[in-house]
Amino acid sequence: MSYARFRRDPISEHFVRLVDIIFGFILAQGFVLYKNLIIKPSLSVGSLSLLLVNATVLLSWVGYHRSVNVFPYNATFVSKVRLSFDLLILVVYSYLVFVVEDLSSVLIGLFAVFLLYMATGVIRISEWHDRKASRLRLSIVFAVAYLLAWSVSPAGLLSKWSISYVGEPLLQWVLVLSAIALLILYRWMRGRKGYPPIIPIGIDIDGVLGEQVPPVLVRLQRKGIGAGVTKEYIAKWDFQIGNTTIDKEIEEALLDAEYVREMPVVAGSTTAMRELKDRFHIVVASSRPTEAEAETVKWLKRNFDDCWHEYVNTRRIGKQALGLKVLVDDYPKNAKEFASESGIVLLFSQPWNRDEDDEMKALMRSQKIIKCEDWKAVKNQLELFFRQPELVHDRR
């Protein structure tokens, strides 16, 4: 995976324009087809049915824009599938406009609309690898409600019972008013629940999730190099140990499957990641060699189970290219690049990032880089961002 799902692709804007044009066409055809009801409005089932259909389309257009603003389309195949289903919803809206004067057809059409809402929600979750991307239960409840309304309508399965009980004229009035009330309730609940604020955060592996240095020192000491050297000695990334450097040895060790597989986790990381996943879109972003990717993903799944949404190898593109709002990293060079170009860095305290040059100090004064001593401090800072998302949005 080269890019995270939350990274907006320029093609998203073209998709949205296409959908907007079709939305406008659907509303326009309704105005043309039923101009008499608009010119000479009356309190009738037909007029209320037209109101129901137009309100469904118009409010859906508003909701659609809120959705794509939070979950834009991207260039993946799954995103194209989502667009296809969004266009299919528009086809059903067009059907609703054509059958406005047949309330039973309108109700079954609304049932189909909510089924498609549910389908697009499933696709969006699959596309983003994040259950926060949709409110599936809400769509299911209202799909069932409209199906029940259709079942007692004149063309429904229970029509004989319902008509004999209240009579067809009164039944039509009850159904159209109920359908409008359901639409209002759905949009109220949808607005109230909204789309959770998606704050995409990047989490580095080495030095943040995994302790990469101690195992390398053990490997070196087995070769008779670096006796007595501990992690606390590593004050910079090219720290000399014998005739080699720590960064060179780590790069070589990452090509060893056993080293990757047996790497210990940083204290507190597992618990924190589990708690943060429900609030953030977590992207594990690492610049490890691509040869280590398979074992890296296995290590993540074994140690962090279902605590992250995506893994991205940033070796070629850099972490600042992902569109992340926050990055948790331990490497000063990554921190400065990201903070200068992209967003906020939580610098995970390690011996090799304790020395601060003038650029680092300036970025820390402006709160673009925030030093965190441990995972408890990282979690506390991220929870502050969750409560006050304006601290990370549009902060460039």
C-alpha cells in the first residue's frame, strides 16, 4: 500500500462534480414533470408525496457533501465501486421522481434508497478500513421502517388488512405523513450523530512501537563489538560502535526475519494503541526496507492485533506526503521535515533526539513539535486533539 486511504485524490473533485450535475438534473425533471402541483399547490397526498421525494433528494445532496468532505473518493478500485453505488442511488432518486403520484412505489423506492445507503456504508468501511466511516444500523432501521410502510400500502402484502381497517383514503394520508416524519427523523438523527471527526495520525514503528536498538546491541556484543554499550549511549543516529554505526547495523538487522519477528514492543504502546484506535484513523507509517514489509506486518498483527487501520511504507515517498494531521516519531530528521511541511509531531523521547538544534527548538516553541516522554504522554496529547480537533486541522 503506497498511500493511505484518507489522502484525497484530485479525481475526487471530478466525481463530486459529476454527482452534483445528476442531482441537479433529477430536481429539475421533478419541477418540469409536476409544474402544475408547484404552480397550483394544494393539500393533497400527491403534493405531499412530491414534497417527500424532493426533500429526500435535496437533503441527500447536503448529506452527500458532508460525507465526501470527510471521506473523499480516491484512486482505488473500491472507491470506484463506491462511486458506482452513489450513482445507483441517483438512479433510484430519478425513479422516485417518475412515480411521485404512486405512493406505494415511492415507499418501496425509499426502502431501496436506504438499502443502498447501507451498501455504500459497507463499501466506505472497506475502503477506509475503519468502522467509523459509516452508521450502518441507522440505515438498516429506516430501511425496515419504509419496508413496513410499503407492506401496508395499497400495493403492499398487507394491503387487504390495512385498507379494511382504516380505508384507502385515510391510509394514504397516514402513510405519506409517516414517510415524511421518518425522513425528518432520519436526517435529524444523521445530523446529530454526524460523521465522527476523522483525525488521521501516523505512528512510526522503530523507537515508537518497537525497541529496535537493544536487540541490535545484543547482536553486536555477540560479535565482540560494543561491550557495555546500552541504549542510553546512543546520542545520535550515526553513533559509532567499533568500526560500524548504529544506523547501519539496524538497517542490516531489519533484513533478518528473526530480528523483526522477535523485536520487543515499547512499554505502554499496546494498551495506548488499543484505546486510540476507536478515536483516530491510525496509520502505521515506517521507512523500513521493503524486504522487511511482510515480517513487519506479521509483527504488527501479532503484537498490536486490531489496533491500527493501515500500514504504509514511506521509504520512497516520505511521511510528510501522506496527508497526516499528526505524526508520532522518534527520529529528529523525520520530525523536522513533517512539522515544517505537514502537521504536528509528537516526538517520542529517545536518547538520540535529546539534543535539539535551532530548527528543532523553533518548531517546539511554535508547538509544531511536542516532546512526549512516554506512551502515557502521547495518549494524553492525542486525547486533547480529539477533544479539540481545531488544534490539528488546517494548522500549517
